[in-house]
Amino acid sequence: MTNVTDRNRRFYEMYVFDLIHNNYAEYENRIAVGIAGEGSDCFGYDDEISRDHDFGTGVCLWLTDEDMKKIGYQLSLDYNGLVDSVKRSYYTKRLSERRGVMSIHDFYSNILGIDCDIDRCTISEEDWKSLDHSCLKTAVNGVVFKDELGVFSSFRNYLLSYYPDKVWRSRISEQLHIYASSLQVNYSRCMSRGDLVAAEQCRSRGLEAAMELFFLLKREYPPYYKWTYRALKELDKEGVFSAKIRDLATERIDPGAWDGAKYHPNRLNYRDSVVSLSEEIACELEELLFKAALISKHGRYMELHVDEVLND
């Protein structure tokens, strides 16, 4: 995300730094500055296509609740005035709501949808269970340019330390079950019945589960769904897993592969390329599970590993 980061960093260094230094010297070392949160630019995925909306230059100024009460209103006025004085293209009202002055508590709480305990850097197990992967990635994306006080970065680092073990195992087990039921069982059942629409739904659910499992086993949060595969390719340094995911997504469903074939739970129809690719991906997932020390026995059928992962 070099171009986006550099553009916003320059904006901070050329304009915002002086605003804070000259008018808020007493708080200069208490204001965290960076770019993070909602928007493809915070992920470094901004391109010409995505610039048709919510695009522009600006930074986030994160304050503690105490400082927000003291200077938040005036600092917002001053920052917005500065922004209006600098020529920027495609800077929409929606983007302006994602930049500027905000409290640390509200930034994290609004993105995660829970009341975040910023001071103690803690989230209850129930709240962890309720959180969506993409909102967690949104909360920790981007770049922090300055945070001498450390409050903003402390909670950010807490989130980056990933799920508590029990929640992590629970999410892995859930996705193993979804992968097994959708791609390793129900896809073949639907194809043997000639129900191509339902089969396509099975492939889609299994595809999502496979990608989510890869992120979980790499202990990384995936972004918003339309960016998940792009992030997967970046995370998959060897490129093997992401290539198989692409193949599975682009392979045409072939009803002819099921001519004269009957569904049998213990005999896979490898004439169907979707079935073959699903098993290849299952092999990759099995290896990742072993590397994570989550399973002790081999088996490509992902449902076999659910209880061991969950109850270790």
C-alpha cells in the first residue's frame, strides 16, 4: 500500500503536523495519527476502479476519551478547515466520516460493534465469538504514523495477537464442518440428483470455508469478502493453495461427469473436476492442521478432525 500510505503520510507531514504542533503543543505527544479502518485504501487495495467513490487524502487523529472531551471539538473544526483548504479529488462526505478526529474507544467500538475496553485491552470470550473476521481485519489494517502515548497501538496489538485459543479452535471446527458438508458430501449428492443450482451453492460455501480455514490456520484475519482472495494470494507465499482455490472457483460444473454415476459416501466421483479439486484442497488443509499441531491422525475428510480440534 505504498502509494496510498505515502500520499497520506505526506499530507500529515506537510499540513497536519504543523496544525497539531502550533495549536495543540500540550497534546502533541498524546494524539495518535495514521490511516486505518474502513475503505479499500486502508488495505492498500485502492485502484482506478475503486476510486469512483470514497477516495481522497486524509488521516485519522485518535484521542483518548479524556482528550476528546477537552480538545476534540475544536481540533475537529481545525482539521476540517485544513482539509477544505487543500485541494483533493473525489473526497466524499462518507470518506470524511472515516477520517479526522475520533476517540480511540469509538474507532474500535464502531468497527467491531462491541463496547471495547481500551484501558484494560480485553474482550470477553462471548464478544470474541460474536466478532466477524472482516471487522477485525478492518480494525487492524492500515498504518500508524505516530503514537507516542501508545493507547491506540496497545489495543491494536491486542487484536493482532489473535483469537483466544478456545475461540480459535471453535472457529476452525465450524469451518471444517462447513467444508466437509458442503464440498465433500452435499456437492456430490446434488450433482447425482442433477440439481446444478444447489451444487453451485455447495461449491460456493465450501470455497469460502476453505479460504477462511487458511486464514485461521495462518492466524491472520481475512478482509471484506471481495478482497479475501487477493489477501489470500498475498498470504500464500508458495502459491499452491491459492492456485487450487482459483481453479475450484473457475472450474465449470460438468453434469456429464455424473452420467451413469450414483452417489456413494465412500466412493468419490473423480471424473468430476470439482470433486478432485475439493480433495486436493482437503489435503492442503490437512497439512496445515498438522503444522498447527491441531490433529494427530491423517484423513482428508475434514469432518473427522472436528472433535479433536475442538476438544483438545
